[in-house]
Amino acid sequence: MHLFSDSEDDLPLAKFESMLKTNSVYFFDATEFEEIIVHYMNVGKMSLAKKALELGMRQHPGSVTLKLVHVEVLLYEEKIDKAEVLLADLEEIEPLNEQVFLHKATLFSKKDKHKEAIEALQSALLYTDDPADILSLIGMEYLFLEDFETARLNFAKCIDVEFDDYSSLYNVIYCFDMEGQHQEAILYLLSYIEKDPYSEIAWHQLGRQYFIEGEYEEALKSFDYSILIDEHFVGAYLEKAKTLEELKRYEEAIANYLHAVNLDDGSSFIYLRIGSCYEHLGDYKTALKYYNITVKEDPLLDKGWLALTNLCMHIGNHQKALYFINKALLIDDKNSIYWMRFAEINIKLNLFEEAAVAYKKCLDLEDYSLGVFIALADVFHFLGEFKDAIDILNQAKKHHDEYAEIEYRIGCLYCILDKEELGLSHIKSALEIDFEYHYLMKDLYPTVFEKDSVQQLILLS
């Protein structure tokens, strides 16, 4: 065994790694072993952490410090039962040790016993010199219990202890968000800013709350203050750009998005938003350019492919739109919005059977919106599948009560199938629900609309 002299200034980690390379055995005190083990755990090198732990326990078999680290290793590896046994032994030896309570809390939390974890953490508070960290852990346990108010109060206590604890500030605002208390969040942040007017984080969070509340001018001022304090704050530029979009100030929004790109590498999200701004400005060529950059940056971003789809539909290039929506569906074929768009494009291309398949897919995905039923029924009508159209409309009635557009269609379809008495009863119901909507028959079912019996019903309504 080699003992290091006082003159050696190598870090314990360097000494340990040197020992491994030379197969020598050096002496470390328990604290040094703890530092080495924790370092390896933090960087994910568990085999080295366990090697250090094994050697440490050999050199210091009675060390409570290393036994506590051993518990930490066991918890990290999800060896809950073994950790529990060792922790029980440690509690008998050191019943007032803060770390014992902290490890107990971790163990309880992993077993989803969050109330017991909170009790252990509250005990740890009695013996700690660093209450902020423990209060934060208590807050997290209350988050697991979805008790957002109590969680928020604990995170707020962290800020009372350490005012610039921005992690806790974010958590306080998150709790307000989860409770839908945005005005309360605004008041809290204004109070915080009174104490620290130069907190770019607080101004940024205040802007977010104003944005959620639709107070866009106030949000804009907040983001501007955040940027004045820290001109390199990328998040503030992005939120400011989003706010400018809501105010339809698209050119300014683009400038802020581009500034964010200059400060940090661009992301697919930023390029997508820039493309959307150019589309709103009517500059479809530049919008297309940025949408293409979006999907090049992240080919698995289905929203990028959808943006390309919508733009191509808008400019009438339905073949390209079909190509792009297929790309989106390859990424997410459980999205009924994409199937709706796929159906609409196929209708534009006169591919009605493909459109019918897509609308059926929407129903399979439990999208029972009226538009899906109506569109599928109209496709069946166009294909001459009148009974199928009626079946779909009757299915629609199970989900939507008293919609004139359903009744008009069913009535006209029955008339086409020579079931005039039944058809007229549905048309009469439709006229009672919404008379003004009867123009639908003239547009979709002109031969039925011109029938004397139908005209008589209209006159009498």
C-alpha cells in the first residue's frame, strides 16, 4: 500500500485512476473515496464507482460515510430491498444523520410512498445546514402527489432561503400553471421583481404569464426588459417573437427569430415559425424555403411536413401536398388531422375512394367530429353508395343531436332511394332545426330540391 505524502497535490480522482493503471494500491481517506464514487456516478461510470466503493469498504470497513454512499449506489441501481436493509442498519447506528433521512426519502419515493418520503425529508430538515435543497425535495414529492399548492409553498420557501434560486422560481411558476392561476403567478413575479428588478429570468417568466393571459403588449414589455438585462438570452427572443406573431407583426417576429439563430444554432422549431411568418406575409417562396430547412433539420418533425402540405394546398399544388402529407403520416399515422388533410387532398385530385378510406381511418381513431361524418357521407353520395352514406349519417346522430346538415342529407338520400315519405319527414325536421340551411339541398341534391313535395315543405315552413 502506498501512502501519499502531504506534498502531493494530485486530485484524489487522478490518484485513483493512476492506481488502476499501475495495479498499485493507494490509501485514500473515506471522504476522498466518497468524492471519487460520486464523481463516477455523476458521469455514468457505474463500474468504476463500484470498484472504488469496493476498495473503500476494504480500507474503511466501519465508515458510515461509505455505507451511505453504498446505499446511494444501490438506489441508483434500483436494488431497493438491499438498500432498505443497509439503511435500517445505518439508522440504528446514526439515528440523527441527515443523509440517512435523505436516503430514506429517496427509497420511499422510489416505492411511490411519497407521504412517507415527505416525513423523512421533514426529519432531515431538523439536522441540516442547507434547508433549501431539502425544501426543494419536499416540493418535488408534493408534485408527485399532484398537490401543487403545497409544492409551490415549499419551493417558495427555497427562494426565501436563497433568493436567486431560479430552479425553485421555475417550479413555483410551474405550480401556478398547473393550477391555472396565471394572475396569481403574475402578482408573485411582480413582487419578486420589486426585490430584484434586474432578474432576466423573472421578467421572462412574467412575459410568459402575460402571453398565456392574452395580454400581449404587457408580455412584449416584459420580454424587452429581459433582453435589456441579458442581450444573449435566447429564450426571451423566442418568446418575444411568438408574442409578435400573435400581434401580427410578422416582420419583427422574423427578426427576433433570426437573432435567436445568430445567438445559438437554429432549431427546427425556429425555422418552422419563420416559415409560418413568411406565409402570413404572403411570401410563399421564402416560406417554402424555411419549411424545407425545417424538415432537413429534423426529418421526424411531422409538423414541418404538415406545414409544407398546407402551403402546397394553399397554392394549389395538390400532388406535392399529397407527397408531404404522406411523409407526416409515416411519422404519425394515429393523427386524425393528418388523415383529414390526406382525404381533402385526394378529393381535390378526384381520388374519392382513397378519401373515403382516410375518413374511415379518422373514425377508427375515434375522431367523431361532425366534419368527419359529413365529409365521409358526401364522398359516399358522390360514389353512389347512398345506403352507406345514410348509415354514416345515422352513426353521426349518435354523437351529434339536432344538426340540420345531418337531417337534410338523410332526407335527400332517402328521396334518391325512392323512400320519399321517410325522406320528407327528415327534411321537415331539418327545416324546423335550421330553415336557412335548406340551400344545402339545392347545392348537393338539386333533383331532390326541385321536387314539388320538397318545395311545398319549404313554403310551409
